[in-house]
Amino acid sequence: MTDVRAPVAGPAAAPLAAAPPSTRAGVTDALVPAPRVPPAFGRPGARLARRLGRRVRHGTLEFTDPDGTWRAGQGQPVVQVQVHDRRAYAAFMLRGSEGLGESYMAGWWDASDLTTVVRLILRNLAGPIDVLDRVGQAASGPLDLVERLWPPSPASDRRNVQAHYDLTGDVFAVMLDETMSYSCAVFEDPAMDLAAAQRAKLDRLCTKLDLGPDDHLVEIGTGWGGLALHAASRYGCRVTTTTISDAQRQVALERVGRAGLGDRVEVLDVDYRELTGTYDKLVSVEMIEAVDWRRHDAFFATCGRLLKPDGLMALQAITIADRSYERAKRHDDFIRRLIFPGGCLPSVSALCRSATRSSELRLVDLEDIGRHYATTLARWRVNFEAGWETVAAAGFDPSFRRLWNLYLSYCEGAFLERHISDVQAVFAGPAWRGTLAPRRL
């Protein structure tokens, strides 16, 4: 996502009525809990928030709550926060981003610009976050040895994936563009529409893989079939793609049938570790985030086994800074708790170490495209709001609307603050001696 964003309308500042969590297609009470803050914590939390507000140095948060209006910080940007229930302060201070998300879903607070709220939180908490990162790094060695003994099972991986992606197609069909790509687009021209930017991303990956009619490409993580269709129709290759999301496989199969590409594209319902055979090229787009850090070695070992010795692998991944990785891999935040259960953002160094440790793959190209993700998210948020009536008709309630507005804004703010990023990495097999295509600007 990019710092140069196309102007978009922010989420409505008016509060939405709180509603019971949706139980539609995988969104359960376990994933969308009610805030766990006793009413007695409201006033003490508000008083503590005012004291802590004196430490804000970058930007201004203007709060309006039952006790009046007060400001934290000074200077630009300025964002208004309406606190309808004082417990919102305690929820955030006691439970961090989880409390922030849960209290927002409950209708305890609203903001004139959710993305800016997230940016100011990240900007003003940089010091404490750095301290936590150092603690995480110091504790990582002993903890890693113990936690590696209990990695998540394939069954839990499948449940986690389905909890997010099997929400019915209504949500994603409304939010995404016609390519149905749920990953970072590349806006080679700021005036590009979302579909064109997604195709530019797909072309970037296909070009880096030097795909052609003689290639058999294996894809780990089908999504809704966008890359498989693009690679088969524009580059003429055969594609074997797999997903453990029932909803995604159904949509992908329908799209392959409509495109008349059934003889070129095979869509499997197989855990990637169970794939067999060898392939000329391999691709995986923003699927590694669903792989627990204890399974990274298994992921790259599988990729090395599937890829021919002279083959190429393209991996697009959302990444976190190396210094934050050790803390983040075992810490539940808003996204991991309420949006992507079991998710884990890798760092670039962690990915490279794992690839080296578990396979003969070697990194031959790396491009950071994170500057484009904020724009992608902003476009998704506009689409989601514009199509809310369709989503609601599919059975989703106002609390789900609030959850996804905050989710999209939260991620947009994190990319704009460079707290996280996105990369396209190319790995080569041990016998590859080719030449990479010139990088597109």
C-alpha cells in the first residue's frame, strides 16, 4: 500500500447500534467476543487515559466523552474520537488492540477517521513497542524450543482458514474487484482502477516466474482463482492450484468452468503438504501468513520438494519488521484474534532462514510492494461500505460491519506507518541458471 493514496471517503462517524455477534458462516462468538471490562473500570480508565494523553507527541486525538471534550497531543493530523462508553478507555489500556477492536464492535466509540486513529496510536507507541520487541527477542530462544514441540495440526489450520474465507462470497464479491484478488495490488499508475492494479500485480508475478506454454505451475493457496485463471489464459501454462477453503474452491471451479479453462487449470482441495509430483514453477500469494511460524520449515521443505531443480518460486507475503517478529509471532492482536485466527506475519529474514534451513531454495530477487497496500485497502473499504446492503442481505449484522471497517482501516494505518509491509520474493532451485526478467517500474 502506498503513502500517495487516492482520496477516499472515511467510515461514517455516526455510531452504529451494537448488535449480537454474527454467527454466519464461521463468524462465531469465540472469534467475536464481547468486551471483558467491568462497568466499574469506566471512570478510572477515563482518568488514566487523560493522564496518558499528555504523552502524545505526534498528531492530536480530540476526545468527546460523557465528561466533556479533551485533547491528547498537538499539531496535525487531528482526528475526533467520540467515546460513548467510558469502558472503551479501559478496554484499550488493559487489552491493547484486542480491546480496541472489541470495544469498537460493541459501539463504545467512533472516530472521524479510523485509519488516522490507528496511525497515531502506532506513531505514539513506537517507544513501548520497541521495548516489547527487545523483550521478545531475548525470550525467543527458550520459548521457541518449547513451543516447537506443539505446532498446530492440519485440522486446526483448515478450521482457521475457513473461519475467515468461508464467509460466503457476498462479502468478498462486494469488497473486491472483478479479478477477486484478495492481496496487494500494484498501482503502476496512480489513476489505475483496482482491477487494473490487480492485473498488474499478477503480471508482475508471472513475468518474474518467466511463465510460458511449456510450464506446469503449482499454486499454494488458490484464493478465488484469479492468479490461476490469469496465468493459464495469458501465459498459456498449465496450473494445479490448491486451497483448504470450501468457499474459495467452489468459486474458483465455477470461474474456471466459465472461462473454458478446465483443460488447463485443476483446482484441488488438498493441504499443501499433501501435494505430490514436481513442477516447473511454483507460486504462493499471501498464503504464508496463514502458516504458523513453527510450520515455516515444513512449508519451504514442501516447496523445495515440489519444484524441479531448475525451477522458480514466487512468494508474495505480508511481512513484519525483523525486530518485531519474535514478539509478534506469539502475541495475539486485534487481527489475529478477531480476523485471522492462527495467523502469523513473517519477517523477511525469518523466511530466508527457513528456506535455507529446510530446502535448497535460494533467494534471487526481492521487491517490496508494501507502498501499494494502503491504497488497495482503502479501495476495498470504499467498496465494502458501498455494498453493505448486499452484505447485510446475506445475513451479516451491524457488528460485523464495524469489525470489517476497523479491520480494513487498521491494516491501512499499519502499512502507512511502515509497521508492516508486503514483498514479492523469488526463490530458485539449485540447478537454476537463468536470467530474471527486467523489473517493471
